[in-house]
Amino acid sequence: MKRKYIGLVMGLIASLLVTATSSFAEEQPELLSFKPSNLQWEKTKADFVAPEISTCAGCHPRQYEEWRGSMHFQSFQDPIYLGELNLAIKAVGKEVSKQCEGCHTPAAFVMGETAELDFDNLSPLAKAGVSCDVCHSIKRFTHWETPSHEPENGSYVLSPGRNDDSDPRGFVRTKYGPFPNYEGCGGGFHECVESPKHLTAELCAGCHHVYHYDKHFPYEFTYGEWKKSLYALNGIQCQDCHMVDIDTFKRSADEYIKPKRSEYHHYFNGANFLMYFLGKLRAEKEGDTKLAENFQQKYEMAVQRLQAAAEIEIDPIYNEEGNLYKIRVRVHNRRAGHNLPTSLTAVREMWLEVKITDKKTGKVLIQSGYVDEKGELAGDTHIFNTKGTDEHEIFQIDPWKVVSNAEVGLIPPKGYRDIVYTILYPPGEGHELDVHAKLRFRQASQKVAEKLLTSLPKGVDLNKWYGLTEIPAVPIVDMTETNTTMMTTGEPSKEPNLIDKLTTGWSHVPKSSAAKEEEKK
């Protein structure tokens, strides 16, 4: 009898263990990976949701409107990006797109919606790009688990919810945010989990630290630039500059004062004014006046950020005899917490436009950085960028080709770069020179923009989206400019005609009319 009782007990325990093990196994989510992206999805019964009135916007209307019209909102509808993506797929295959889509539309990507790049058949969730449910479903970071042991290529785990058989839906949506949970948080639609890391630059890092999909070369290094800066040292995070208004941004950058909670907004505003410009055109075409106004506001904010970021100084340089023969233009990065420019720095164009005129004679001594009738910059222009190369040391700008930098000409946070202009034929003592310098910026050159905007995937039509029948001139923002005068010293040039003929090997010196006439002869 005793043995029988013991047997029954042991059988019951074994049964309970099997049941518990089975239940435990059922509750464990599946962790899916998507190489070459480092994004992972903790797959449960909980789904991702598009930001609509019935979901996010109903309870968070202010945050929704701030996000709507932002670069996160447009991250998968940027035609420059889509043209580049389409070219990459044609060049090296569809697999490479995983790295891009893992950051440009993460939720739809992990659910398999972007397997075919067809914009006629994408869901609202896919078109929403980096939506509410993306950032607030980041359960943990996997930055240390990457090949570089740093954030890169979407190093996050997305988990929109957990399995729960006690809930009629079979799951509970979980949203992660920077503030403590409270009773009623989520309004029954989701539960709230406090995530202090949502207040740090680590939240942004995984998608703003991009490495080559195969050679593992870092060609977008925005997070790394910030990490080595005084901003990081003083505790100023990405959110403290890009999720606030202009005045708060300036205070964060100038005084290293963190914003109050009430000063944060879901603007995600940076320098990409081109997309706000295009977004407004699209909203107007679709008759959405409110969204068009939203884009206009974001456009103005982006321009103001660019115009607050840098400063120019102009100083004379004298030789040993005390003669003025060079002029230094110093460009300061005053408020950008990363390099100027940043991101795809082989594509971005930030350059100096300089003109030096002899006020006495009206003669232009130096003229550099002007845009020609085709929208291209003259060859003597100084551009602050990187010059990337492929493995054969050939200059390239396409991200899938760039595996090294031959030259890095960026301006670090709180740093500066000097560009020196030599006056090859000084007019002699007593001449007043007018020196004008302007720092200008655009997302890409006209040539690159035309290449990308004529390489768009199926379903992306510039006329249908924006009402454009031809590729427009790429907009340019004048970031800052300054003007000064200085008196010349020393003797005039002995052989001005000879100098005029030196048309090669001298940066910043245009051909004179005399030289052009000589060439004709």
C-alpha cells in the first residue's frame, strides 16, 4: 500500500513537471534574426500596430502629430534613400536590403512585408517607417554582441508584447518608455515598462552607426562621433538636441543643460530639410493641409538648426616681410553634437563659397564655391566631406561599394577646420579687400540626386507623390556667412599676366578673361 501511494505521488509530480515544462515551453517567445541586419524580433502572439486614431494617436495626439511629419515618419518614404536602396539591390542582391530595412521600417521588415519592394502594396505599418511601435517595442540593446562590440546596423531586440493565456487575446502588448509605470498606464491597450535606456543615446545608436554589410567598414558613424565629444562627456544625449525646439537645442549645446521633461517633443529633427520640402509637396497634392503645415514647421526647424550649427571667422596671414598674401577662413562646429556634416558624408555636400574683391579696382582676386548652371560645384570648391574608396582604391559614394576612406574632411563637435586661400597676384599696398565667406549645405549634389531619383523602385512615382514632372534643383541652405575688409601691404605682383596663365595646380584661382583669350589664340 505504501509503495502504491509513493508511486501515485511520484506519478503526480512527474505529470505536473511535464505540464509545467510544456506550459513554460509554450510561453517562450521565438527570437528571430535577420542578418546582415543585427535586428532581432522576440516573436509572440502580440502584433505590431500602425500609429492611428484607434491605436497610438487616440491617447497620444500631441506626440502623434509631432512624429507625423518627422524624419522617422518618412524614413521609408524618402526617395533619395529608396533610389539608393533599389540600386544596391540591383548591384549586390536583395539580401543587402535587410540591413537598410531593419532601420528604415523595422516592424514591417521583421514581419516579412518588405520581401518584395513594391510600394503599391505596402501596409500603413510599413509606410510609417520608424513608428511609435518601433521605438517603444525595443526591449533591450544588443550593442555589445555585434562584431564591433558597439552599436551597429539595428542592434536591438523588438518585442511588442508577451504571450498571456489569461488575456482573451492570448497576449498583452508591452510598451517600453523612459518614465515610471503608473496605475492605468496604457489604458488597457498595453502595459507600460520603464526603460531608463530610452533616455540615452544608446537608443539611437543602433541605427545611427552603420557598417558595411560585408567588409564591416563604418560609413555612418554619427553615434561614434558623439561618443568622443564634449557633449557625451557632459551628459548631453541625442534626445537633448533632436527632440526639443530650437531654443532648447541651443541651450543644450551651449551650456550643457539637460531639458526638462516638458521640453521634450517627438520632433526627431535634424538637417534633412529636403525631405520636409518634398513632404510638404506631397501633403499639398493629397489635400492634407494640416500635414503640409506640419512639414513646413519641420522644414523651418531643420533650416534653423543648420544655421545655428556653425560659425565662420576670417583672418589675414602675413609672410615674413609683413605682406598680406593669404587669407584664412576658419569654420567652427559650434552646436552639432557630431561631425559637420554627418551620416552619409561621401554624399552630403557642405562647402565654402568665397569671394575676395579688390574694392579699389573692382577686380575679383579669388572666387570659389559657386554653383554652375547645371547645379554642380566648381572643381576648386572646398567641400567638407569624406572621400570613400572601394577595395581597389577607386573613389566611390555608393554605400555598398565604400569600404575605406581616403580622406576625412569633417569638422568635429566643438572643433574647427581652417581653409587657406592664397592671393597669387596681390595688388600692392593700400588696397582694401572685401572678403565674403558663406557656408552652404545640401543633401546631395545635383548629379547624385538625379541618379537616385531616376532609379526608384516600383510604386514610387515623383509625379504621383509630389507632382514633379522633372528632377528639381536640389535645395541649398546657407548655414552662416560673414563679411570683412582688410588692407593689403607689400609690393604688387611683378608678373600678373604670367600668374593669370597658371590655370592648373592652383586651387581657388579662376581663369581670368586674359587667360581664356590666350587659350583661344
